[in-house]
Amino acid sequence: MSDERVPGTWLAARLAELDYRWLLPGTLLLALMPWPIEPEPHLIQKTHMLLAGTLKRPIDVVDLFWHGWAVVLVLVKVGFDGVRALRRRQA
């Protein structure tokens, strides 16, 4: 069976191509900006707004997405790498 037919294999292949040497510094850069200009990073500020229910302006939603997408990508990659390591250990 081709990899194209198995769900998740395309995503796993693309995530395997990403290198942590580049992914982690880029993620920290996006997540912590605009430090030290602002008192707290936008990701934390927008997350507080989301939890408080005050994240209403479209620019705030875009800002949350922009500063948070790399964090989500790292978490997904860590999850895929963990599953891959468990499958190798069981085989």
C-alpha cells in the first residue's frame, strides 16, 4: 500500500523533515516577541485574553494565531516523534 493512502503518513513524513535545531529557536522567537519591549509576550497576553473571554478583536485573534502556530507545530512534532519511538521500541 502506498504512503499516500495511509492516513497521517504524509504529515509524519513532513514533520520528520523538520529539524529541532531550527524549529525550537524559531518557536521561541515567535512565542516570546515582543520581549523586552512589552511587559509580557503577545502569546501569553492573548492567551490570558482568550481565557478571560476578552479576545474579540480580529487583530487579537490573528496575533494569537501568529504567535502560537509554531508552538502547536512543535507539540505535534514531539507527539509524532514520541509515537514513532514507541513503535520502534515495540517492534
